[in-house]
Amino acid sequence: IFDGRTPVTWHRISHYQNLTLTLIATEMLRHGPRYGSHEQAVTLILPGAVNVSELVLSKPLVLWCSTGNTGSADIAQELLAAMARGGAALQVVDSQPDMQALQADGVSACMLLYLNKDTWVEHGDALEKDVRAARAAGLELILVHENDSSKGGCEFGAFFATTPQELIDQGLYSDIAIALHTPPHRAVSLALVAQAVGAIKATANLGEASVSRLQKALNV
């Protein structure tokens, strides 16, 4: 029954399931008698579904991607490209931000921790140092778990064998990591990451003030 068709993956989180159901319904309609042509465009919109292209930050944010965390900066760029207005209120940095200075200007900050099979293998010592510094400074850690095998995706359980034990004991993985799935579900993953750093659905003026505040704080 799958000849000439690509199976749609079913994931356990509701947002991914909503997309899967939409994709299935779309294919059914495209092959039904009302449309009659596989080339005819069919667009279904599910109320309440997350759409990363509609999300903006309600307040400016600095996102720290450690140089010891290979791949984290790439995910940040994926996020910037996918968000409304190019994520203009989001500034990506590769060194620890000055929390006190940022807070004085109304800018928040957090650290992105990208997890794949090489995360704790390539630059483990440097990353461990940065994670400790982030937690000591009170920075929120946004954990994202790569599931695309072409990008080093692996089972989450593998991290318990490579992550420094002290970080595990201190609750590094107490928060559930956001799964980064392959397309088309990757767009949902990016939307969940955007929401985790404070993004909400865009309105006419929302975002412009955030950009202005971020530029002022960074002296742009």
C-alpha cells in the first residue's frame, strides 16, 4: 500500500501527532474524487497547531551556544531562519553572557544544550565547564535532542553513558529534552524550541519593541 508513497511517522507528543494527522488527511483528500488530481494543491489548517513561522519573542533574548557544544549554533540558526521576522529579537552568542548587564536592560538569556551522539565525546571537558558556569549563573538550559541519524541522532539513554556523572547527579536531565525530528516534523520541533525560549504568536507590533530593546542592550 506504500508503493510510490512516503510513510508518515507517528510520534508520541501531541503537537507532532497533530501534524501527522494533518498530513494523512491531506493525502486522503488529494487522492479522493473531489480533487481528482494528485497535482492539485490541498492545504489543511488544524486549529491550535503550532507554527514556528508565526512565533516571535515577546522580550529580547540572548541565546548562548557554547563553542564546546558542536551543532548548537547550527540549531540556533535553524531557529532564527524559521521564526517570524527571522527571529530578530534573538541574539546568538558563543560565550557566557553578562546576566547582570542584560537584566538591567530588560533582556533575558539562556543556554542551548544540543545533544547528539558526539556531544560529550568531542569537547566534553569544555562543554562541562560551560554547563557548570551557566547553572552557577542561574541561566536556564534549553535541552534539545537530535533524532535525525544523519546529524548524529541517537537514543536518549546513550547520554547517560557519556555525560559527566556529576552533572547527571545534579539533575541535568531532570527536564525533558525537546526532540529534533526529521522533516516535516522538524518544523514542529523548532516551534517547541521557540516556545521554550519564550516565543509567542506574532501580532502587528509585538517583536518590534523587543528588537529595539535588544539593539539598545547590545549597543547595536
